[in-house]
Amino acid sequence: MILKWFVKVEAFLILVAALSAAQIPAGFVQVTATVPSLANGAYGASWTNLSSSSQLALLGGLSTFQQTVNGTFDANGSATMLLADTAQIIPSPSTWTFQFTFSCPAGSPSGGFFVAVAVTGGGGTEDISSQIIAALPTTPCGGALPNTYVSKTQTTVQTLAGALAWVGGDTGTPAETTLANLGGISSVSTTTQTISSPLDFTGTVSVGTMTIYGTTSMTIKQMVDELPSTGGTIILPVGTFRSGYECSVPGSCVIEYSTGLLPTYLSKSNVTIIGSGMPSYSSDYSGFVSDSGTIIQGSFYIGDADNFSMSNVGIDVGYTFVNANYGGSADNGLVMFNVNSVVGKTPQNHPVISHVASLILSSSSLYHAVLLNNVNGASVNDLQTVYGTHGFVLKGENSEVSGVYGRGHATECVLVKSDTFAEAFNDTITGIRCDRIVAEDTGSVVNVQSGTYNVEDISFSGAVSQGAGSGIRLDTATGLYNNRVSFSNFSVNNPDTMSGVCLESTGSSGSGTILGATVSNFSCNNYTSPISFTVPTSIAITNFVSTNSSIGAIFYGPYSSISNSSITIISSGAALIASTAGTIVHASNFYTDDSVLYSATGGANILVSPPSNALYFDNSGNMIVGGNLVYGSSGAIVLRGGTGTTSDLAVQNAAGTINNLLVGENGSLVAAGTFTFGGGVSISSSSVLPQVGASTANQATCVKSVGPPVVIGYCSTVVSSSGTCTCN
């Protein structure tokens, strides 16, 4: 139990060199502060996105800004700060976590504190000295320790004006107690102390918790070891720390599927680690930029621990660190795992990972940037991963993930996988961004895999990719299922050589089954195939648009549908393909610019409803009829107006009585085939139609020529008793 000296920052701060009022850029406020006790002290600020959006942070919706800033106060305790107006930042809301650190005498603890400052009014100035002074701790550098020994047996305390008094519990000689240096502790020890009352101190006592303000001289493991068995909080300033939760032989520890060498791992529940900002990656992704945030170097393993929380830090297992400390051997980044992969073990409950960056050696390193294995109710927000074959991996249940930005992952940026020792079901993942660093260094955007157990009820929405090798991959093993996995609002583009598949199902370990999957609002460009299913797949696809592919969509499975969609391919062949017995595909309102709509062979069936491009308008306003134009029993087809060029009107009824009826420029009808009226008169060609020759009024009609064609004339003489006359 110890006193807490911090408040959450709600200001958006950027400290820079002094600027005159005339130089204040739009959207910023020039802020001054003079706090003598902070003379020669330091500050560090890190921008934090509090929204659920993973979009790039922009000031005024237009320009980026420096997200991590550090500096010092002068000898008089003065500093000039340029603070961005939080009302003008997108996404919103957001905050800056800002820490002030005193310049303490040698040998004393390095004290620090946090302060909240609201800054608005872009283009103006403001003095915030009073707000900082109001938050100053009473023992900034440790000083003479106040009487803050609190017995572990103590039950209740209350804050009084000027002192703390016991309300309940033992006031005699207590059991072992915890000693905490509230000026910013660098270590924690235990002692036995006689408690006097009242305690000579004014402040707030947090009963049952412990907060440690870390220093770079200790590993994270050493700090956690100082926490009681009930857990506590570790607050880390800007700087570089060593994890301590690592593998003794880097790259050789076993965390899944079998037993073997285990890493040193954090097993204490209820541990919270709060850094001072997610650090920035170096331009070559070999490490993090020094002092750009809180950096934890080395793998960080957590095993069988509930309520673990980590925020505002970076995990560095990158090229520079690995070559200096791991002998060049790659290893995992941040990992929560089921120790010894015990089937049926209770999941690790409610881990929270927020504003965390992870870095691995290279894109081909066979490790995880971030892995949450056997977790329940996980909450992940604003996660960035670089390198490692796997970016962010979730093997858990009832979890929510918002905002994952992966780069340079040879297998996939996001993997949801289910195993017998770490089942995956009822998870929601939103806001994915997956990009390449160099051409062809990134695999799929998303992979959903039934490893040794079924995957069920997983939802993905909102994904954007530039350069991923493929879009969505559904992977099952023999006898297993991916059940009810949904995807919406995906956009993937391949700027490199055409390759990969936009949407695929496959079996990396035999052939399982995909059931009840849905895909909606999906666009992809420049992939070899828009759709390729190689294991039985039952899926409903709507609003799917694929451009610039070399082959059509290949279906396989008992029933699939595709509607309100289009596929354009750059080579010959069918747009929809099914060639496996038992495959049934229903295509409705489907468009392709290819001459062949579908190919169904080998006992497969593709049902097109309505018929191929049945009726639509092209970009010039022409009505295109791809199938038959049919009228109902009480209707009619009427062609009106115009003297356009001759064209075919293909009409077919049950008897096929009119074929290739031509509408001429002068409105005449010309039939190329048999012309039948009511089944009684059949005219197979124009030669059988009677022709009328010259005629005179009031003259008898006669047959001038028997033809064909028959020519009708008139009698110029009296008709004889035998019916003859001179026929003109």
C-alpha cells in the first residue's frame, strides 16, 4: 500500500524552442511555464490516441505532427512549449501523456510526476505555471522519507487535513510492512515498523496496491519482483529498459505444442506496466529511435497471468539489439502463452495491450511480433508490429481488437488461430492496416486457421493494404472447421508484380471445411486470382469487386453464392469457375467484362440468376440484353420511333415460331426463317409470298404466273366458262 503522485494527462503538448507570437503556426498555442523546482529538470511527452480509429493522426485533418517530444528546463526552471489544439486533431479524442522529472542530487531517487493541462485556442499564448505548481509532490527527490509505513494488516485509512489517522486495524506493532519512496522510487524493500498515529503526512493512500516509478538501472522483471503477490503498477519514464523476461538461449524456447526449454516469464497476476509513450521506429527498422518513448529491449514473455496490462511502450527485439545481445538469433516480441500447452487450462483473463509497438529481426524471422495465446476477454488497441513472419496473433476467446498496423510479415499481418490448448472463438477485430516495407516481404492481410481445433464466430471489419501478397486466407486442417467467420469493408491492392489471391481457402495440414463464412464490401486489384477455394467452402459473398486478375474465381464446396459483384480479368477464360463434383454456386447480379461468364464441369453447377448480364445499361446509356427478351401472357413488346440501322430482334417462344426478325430502316419486317401464323400458315422464305402485279379497278383477278413467287394480275378479256382469260 503506497501513496500515488500522478494524474492522467489530458493535454496535447509539444515542447519546442521559444517562438514569438508572430511565429505561432495555425492550430498551436504557445505556452510558457516557470517552475523553479524544475530547474534543469526534464520533460517527455507522447501523443496517445483515445479513439477506436487506427487512421493516421493529422492536425487539422491535413498534416502529421511529431508524436513524441523530450527536452529540459533551463537553470531558472523555465520552458516554452508549443501545444497543439486538441480540438483540431483527427482522430478524436486524443491526449498527450506528459511527465516532468526533477534534477535530483546524486545518490537520491530521480523524482517525477504527471500533470493534466487543457490547452485550446490555436494561435494564442498561455502560461500554465500555476497548473504545474499545483501538482508538485511534497518530496520531489525522496528527501527525508515521510512516515508512510502502512501495515499489511491495516484495513482502512482516511485522508485528513494535514495528517492521516487510522480508522480501523491494528495500531500496535504490525506484521511485515512495505516501504515506498514516494518521490519516485528506484527500489522497494520490506521492513517491520511500529506505527504511530497520526501519521505526519498529507496525501492519498491507495490501500492494497503498489505503484513503482521505474529507473533504467532495473530490469522490468526486477521491478515486478518487488511488487506484492497481489500485483501492482509500474510506471516507466522515457528511456530504454531491459525486459528480463527472456529466453536463456535466444530463439530456442518452446511456447507452443510441446514441452522443452521455457523462457523466464512473468506469472504474477494483476500487473500493470505504463510507459511514457510508444516509441518511433528508426528509418531502417533496425531499432527504435532513442528517447522517442519508453523502450523495453528483449523478448517479453507472460505465462498464466490474469489481468496483465501494458501500454505506451515499444518491445525491441530488432536487428541492432539482437546482434548486440542475442548473437544475431531472432526471437519473439511480446508473448502471452499457456505454459507447457496444457489442454483445458483456464485462459489468462482480461489482458490489456494498448499503444504498444513491437519490432523483430526481419520479415522472414520465424517468430511472433505479438502473440496472445490462451486468453479470454483480451482488449487490444493501437498495436503496431514490424517484422517476424507473424505480426499480431490471437489465440483466444471473447476478445476485442481495434487498430492493428502490421508491416513486413512474411506470412500474415493478423492471424487468428485455434488449437486444443488455446481455442479461438467469439472474437472481433476492427481497423487493420497491412503494408509491405519492401516488395513482396508481406504475406496475407488476415489468416484464420484451424490448427488443432475449430475456429468459430470471428468477425473482421475495416482493413486496408498496400502490398500484401494476398488478402484473406482461410486455412483448415483435416477434419476441422472454420465456422461462421465474417469479413467486411476490405480494400487490398498489390502495387508489385501480379501475384497471390484476394480471397482463398486452403489446407496447410490436409483438408478441412469452411462453413457459414461471409464476405461483404471487398475490393482488390492486381492479384492473380480474385477467389480460389481448394478445400470445401460454403460462403456468401456480396459487393465483391476485383480488377486486373489473370484468371477467374475458382469455387469448391457444397454451396456458395456471389451477388452484386464484378470480376474483370485480363486474359481469356471464364470469370466464375467450378470443376469439382458437388460444387454449387449461385451468382446473381454478377458482371464481368469477359466473353465467358462461367465454366462448370465435372459434376459442378453454377446457377446464374438473372441470366448472364441479363439487362443493364452501359456507360453510354445503351440498354444491353444478354439473354432472351420475353413478354408475359398479358403483355406485349412494342418498338417505337427511330429509323436506326437494321438490327436483330431475337424472339423465341415455346414453338420457336419467329427467328431472326429484322427491323429495317424503313420500318419493314424481314424474316430470315419460317414465319408462322397461329400454326395454320407457314412461310419459310420470301419466295412463297404472293406478289401483286399491275392492276386495274373493277377488273377480275387472275394468276399471271404460278412462280414461285405467285404473281397476281387482272383479266383484260371476258372470263370463259373454263375460268380462263387474258391475264395482264
